[in-house]
Amino acid sequence: MYLGIDLGTSAVKACVMDASGAVVASASAGLTVQHPFDGASEQDCADWWAATCAAIGGIAPDLRGQVRAIGLSGQMHGAVVLDADHHPIRPVILWNDARAEAECAAMLDAEPEAGQIGGVPPMPGFTAPKILWLSRHEPAAHARIAHVLLPKDYIGLRLHGTLVTDPTDASGSAWYDSGARCWSAALCKASATDPAWLPEVRHGSEIGGLLRAAVAKELGLPASIPVAVGAGDAAAGAVGIGAVADGDGFLSLGTSGQLFVTTGAHRPNLERRIHAYAHTVPGQWFQMAAMLNGARPLAWLAGLLNRPIVELLAEAQGAAPGPLFLPYLTGERTPHGDSDIRAGFALLGETTTHGSLMRAVVEAVAFSFADAMAALEATGTRPEALLAIGGGTRSDLVVQTIADVIGCKIGRSEAADVGPALGAARLACLAEGGVDPAQVMTKPEVRHWFTPSPGAAEALAQRLAAYRALYPALAGVQAVLRAGVRA
């Protein structure tokens, strides 16, 4: 048995995979996000560890006792700052935190080639600008830093005691030369970062360390089993569905959203904010359109209306086209690179219903993937078919709408909800050794294909054009408010 752990934003998921590659058990434990001020998103390492223990504890004891290796996955970009004793100095600044906008500009001023080196220009959610922000706004905390880890690597530290990361999380930090696969001294200098703070980089299927005896006893796991380094959630999701060869692609719809295609070479496209990162497997890279808002707007609207998502989606299915929605609750990366933009409805009327509001949100999620596909196409990348992972892909309406809008066939498998946790379990299997990676990182059997409907695409084309006109309009309104202009 192999245990995969995925540290998400809203929950920690754990799954157990048997030697045949089948998921035999899974469990999860919820997490909350703190927003100490507008645009800020933080979590505590202690909460991560408690949720990790709870998720593992949700697996039957007899299965836990048979685990032979552990693999890790996690949300990317978070700044885990530790002191010399490996204790967290402050809460973790997360991937969707927008506070470091000025620091991104400062990094580019200090190192104009930062985007080319890192595979994408620095953005506020990345780790390096956050450390520069700490140096300016929390100098006492910055002065105590002895180590910086990415989120999943903190869980690894608690499990095996080693400071290590993988190429995908390293790439997402804005410190890593993704083409050369090494830490960049220039990017460290531009972000007030001592290179000695950064962990060793190993491929995701390599061993990060062995499970410590005390932790094994606490979690009901065998002691001294190998813990694979693992991967950032996007790359772990790729491993989980076998997207590890040139041209393989998938879309992920969780709290955030990704459109991911594996490439055999490092191919940045800075203008379109396509992330060009080193893959967690040797000799491969990937291009990724990264959307901060993914399926989060669906849950946001359901919470706002105090109604179940399933009910609202059912009403959306039968609702006539009406309002438009811009889904940027926490800014956006691809294609805008705008941390200040916020969400908004347009064209509300007397006949607007809960169902029509949810229909607008579903369309907006699909339209964000249309923007992502357009950005990939501008780099010469056009996948023929995509697999789907993440909790947001449970909805037929959501996936079919995306397929209609992007004009690409989308397949959903039985393991769609497991996603990165399954990829982490596969990396654990490889870390134990003695198996062929090609036999482990296979593609799942697709249980349903969503084929684009030309008629639906035609009907949505005008609404997509209107959606794209909404961003500059709302950005202009926000610019007026920021400038304090009086009518």
C-alpha cells in the first residue's frame, strides 16, 4: 500500500493506493483561510499538521499498517518561513495573497530577466516577492528567517526531518532557474533572500527522508518507510493521470484552476502569463495557465446565498442566459496578471434568480478556461483532448460548458476527485523502487467524455465576447475608485 497526502487550501486529502494502482481508501480534513486584511490570505502550519494527522487517521488502521511509502502534494507558492529550530516564524502567506504587488515590480527593476529565468514574471502569489515584502513590512520576522519551505515540504519536514523540495515547487517560488534547474542567485538577490535558506531540490519520486519513529507511532504507520519528495499540486495531478510525456494535458478545477500541458523543453511565454516550469519527473517541463479562482466562485455564491451548490447548479441548468459574472474574487494570473481586480456581476434585472446567478458563475469559470486556452494557443500549444481532475469537475454542467467554450474534448475518470493525492501515492510507489515508471504513471480509464457541442459554442460566443469586455470595464471603474476621482 502507498499513502498519498495532498495539502490543499480548503482540505488535506489522503488516499491509499494498492500495488495495482487502484485507490482503495481516501479521507480528508478541512482547513480554513484567514484574511487579516483585504487581499491577504494566510494559514497556520499547526493547522496543516493537525489536518494531515486527521486525514491519515481517517484511513482504516489495518490499511495504515500496510503502507510501504508515502508521497506528498500540496498547494504551491506559500511562504513557510522557519527559524533555526525549524519553528514557523509567522502564519504562511498563501498562493492567492495579493499584498506583494509592489515587490514584484521591485524584483523586475532589480533583475529585468526575472521572468525569463523563472519561466513567468514575478507575481504577488509567488514566494520570492513575499519574502521581499517581509523584509520591508515585517523586518523583525525577516531577520529571524533561517529556512524557507513550500507548503508540502513543511509536511515532509514534520514526517522525516529533512529540508527538501522538488522542481515544480522550486519553479513556483520565483527563485528557480526553471530552464537550468537550479536556484538563481540573481533572483535571490532581487528578493532579499539568502540562498542558504532554500532547500535541496530533488525529483518528486526521490526519497526526501525516512518516516521518523515518533511520528509513525502517532499516525499508526510503519516506522522508517520512505517519504517521497512529492510535487506541487499541479504536477502531482499530472502524475496522477499520467500527463508526464510531451503533449499530455489536463485541466484542474479545485479552489484554483489550471490548464496544464507537458512539454519536452522549457518554453516560456511571458506576455500571456503562461507558467513554464520544470516538471517533477526528470527531463520534462510543462506550460500551465494558472487561474486563481477556479471553482471557488461556485462555493462563494452558494455560501453567500446560503444554499447547497448542487441545488443551485440544478437551477442553473434550466436558467435562461442573463447576468454576466467576472470571477476574480482574489485577482487573476493568466491572462491578466492583475492582483487588484475583483469580481462582479453585470446586467442584473428584476427577473434575475439564484439559478441565473449560478449560470453566470458557471459560464465565467468556463470563460476563464477559454482565456487560458487562448494563451496556450498563442505559444503554439493546442491539446487535442484533456483529462479533468479536481472537485469542481464533479458537475456535468460545469465540465460540458468548459468543453463547449474551449472546443476541446474533456475526459473524466473515476479518480477525478482524488487528483494530486493519487499522484503523490504514485510518487511514493516509485520512491520505494523496483518498478518501471511507465507502469506506474499510466493514464486512467475515462468513464465519460464531454464532447464540444458546436451549437452550444455558437450560442456562448457572444457571451464570451461580452465577458472579455467586462474585465477592462471593471478595471477602469476600480482605477477611478483608487484615484479618488470625484464626479
